[in-house]
Amino acid sequence: MILQSRPLRVSTMLALLLTASACAASRTPSEAAPVSSSPRSPADSARADTVRGFTLYHSGSTSDVRTTPKGGAYLAGGGTDIQPGMQWLLGQGGTQAGGAFGDVVVLRSSGSNGYHTMLMDMGAHSVRSFVIFSREGAERPEIAEAIRNAEVVFIAGGDQSTYETRWRGTSLQREVNARITAGYPVGGTSAGLAVLGEHVYSALNESSTSAKVLPSPYDASVTLSRSLFTLPVLRNVITDSHFAVRDRMGRLLVFLARLQQDGAATAPRALAVDEKSAVGVNADGIATVFGPGNGAYLVSVDTTATRTCKANTPLDLSPVDVQLVGSGSTFDLGRWSAPTARRYTLTARSGVVTSSDGHIY
């Protein structure tokens, strides 16, 4: 039968997004990260002024530090933040003498300072969260300077369409990419994960669900774009989050089929991370799975796959290779090799997804 998707939560950020379209009201926030009701850290500065398109929250030192970074990417599937994974991310930014970490910049379009207490308790030198409300905010020199001096950049969850529309082509995008080129790590959770792949599900309209798009792969909810941030370890990869919990395998197959059908990739790959799971990828592509969730799904389609992908016609796609990597396991993302993974094959026929071992997830 066609995969059914779980009910989705409706964004309530109307006060901050007065220009949002009516269809955006039905878009699902991708994350369950801390929100504005989170208590402020005792170390927070007293000012959190909204200035020309953003609000800044600052905890910790106002001085700058320098470390030797290890680079890489941290890819979290949403829900509860995985503390060992976040600790790994801080370590990838390098350490000061004595073991303290560097400066962290958190980028988001909603919420406030929800990560500050955790990151400061882990030993961050400082944490700055920028809640960015507009493209003008993403162009502000204060944000560019903070990213330029950050040892770690982390993109919170929320609504990836706001990252796509507010950040693309701005100094924020350029500075984050320059930091990646300089060898510093970038992480993201949920919507923040969604914008890290070379191929991006931008969610510009209402949220895609498996039940909606398997019968019609060109449904208006399927909006795909090229990379916002250029991470070499995620070349030819599209990402997804909250994966098994929100029954997103069907929509991911549609994304892969669309990438092929539209000429964006000949043999696209997907890295889907479940809730309460995260993946830390070193600069050399070696990845570790963190957290108690189902883990990470490596999903790929070869150039020889059989495909029927067109408007108002249920999807046909076969074969689709899946490798499920559980918590505590490692795999080689660059080689797309996971020796300890559970491997199986999916087939989509007339919009119905079946599995070679009887289990979609």
C-alpha cells in the first residue's frame, strides 16, 4: 500500500513572518530543537537586540580564539539533540590549550538561544545565535564577521525554505562556504541538515509527504535546488531528517527519481537520518552514527534503474539500494560503503513501495 505519513505540525511563527504565503502555513517545521521559551544561560549577555533583520544572543567570551580545525560535517536527524554528537562537532573545530573549544555560531530563522547552555557546558569559548528574519539580516556585516571568526558553524532546525529564500546569494552563504574551504566543520539538525547536501529539498511550498508525492512525483510540494553550502563529503547527496518517524522513505524515492528525471544527477544518493540519530563525518569521509534512534539510511539509485517519473502518474523506480547503519557503527561515506549495515532493496511500482526483506525501514 502507499506509505502513510504522520500528521505534521503547523508553524506558528506568523508574528515573525508577516510576508509568508498562505501555503507556507501548511509547511512542517522539520525540527524539534530548542525554541524561544528556553531559559537563557546565566552567561548570556544582557543585550539581545533586534537589529536590521536579525536578533543576536551571545554567551561566553567576547574575545576571539584560534584553533587548528579538523573539518567535516555533523548531520542530525532532529528531535532530541545528541550530546555525544555535539561534543564531536565541537572537537572537529579544534581545541585551545587546556582543552577548551572554540567559538560557535548558530544560524536560524526562528527560536532563540536554545543551544547556549549545552554548548557552553561542553566547553565552548563562546556561542552566538543569530535569528535571521530577512535577506537584509543575512547581509549584515556583524553576522559575516562572526562566521569568519567561528571554529564551528551550526544550522538549527525550523523551516529550510526560509534558509533557501533568505540566505542564498548573501554574504552569510559566502562566509559559511569560505569557512568550509578553510577546513572548519559545519553541522545542522533537521531543516539545518536539509540544506547541507549538494542537492537540497528546499520545501518552498507545503511539505512533501510520501502519501502525497508517490502518486504524483511532480506535485507542487516537491521543490529541489542545488547546494546552498558546498561540503565535499556530501557531493551528489541529498539529505533528509525525522526519517522513519515521519515515514519519509516514499518521498525520498521521489526526490531521487526527480533528480534523475530532471537531469540534476545520473546516479543520485541520499543520506537520511532518523530522529534521535546523528552522523559525524570526518574530512576524509569516515562517518560515525550517534544516538538511540534508528540510525542513518544510505539510499542510492544507479544509472541503470528502471524509472517512470512524470506528472499525475504514480512513481515506478527500481532497484533502490538501502544500507541502514545503526548507532555506534562507522561507514565510509565517500566510498558509500557500510560493511556492518543491514542491506536491502526497495521497489516502487505504481506508487507502492515494497522491500526485499519485508521492511521499508
